[in-house]
Amino acid sequence: MDHRIAYCGVDCFACPDYQTGVCPACKRTPWTEDDICMPVKCCREKGIEFCGQCGGFPCGDMREFYAESEGHAAAYQRMLAMRSDNG
């Protein structure tokens, strides 16, 4: 499992929250059903490393999530570019 890329596609090592220890490090967190974030739950259910690997990406379910912050928006754009480079 690549711990550098979060389930949502954020590059962990470039993220200030990860660098300062604020981020829960989603791939190492023992999430419960009450606190699991949407990308974590979806990616785990589908058995994929991050959203960009999903055949349904980009999906409408994640639209609000990727609009929440500049980091999420950048991850979204990077995953779109990855898909167009591979497709």
C-alpha cells in the first residue's frame, strides 16, 4: 500500500497537515463506521489505493469533498491529469 498518496488523492508528503501531524494519516488510521471519511470508506470497499484508480472517477459523490480545500482541489486536478495521461 502506498502511504504517500491518501485515499482522496492528496500527496501526503506535500500536505502541511500531514507534515505537522494534524492529519490522521488515513491509510494507517483504524477508522470506525462513525468517523470514517467518504474517500476512505469508498476506496476500501472497492479495494483501490486512491480515488483516481476508480473506474467511476470523477464521481458526483465526491464533488463537495474536493471543493472543501485547495489541497483537495489540487488532488482532484492531479488525478484527472493522471487519468488523461493514461487514457
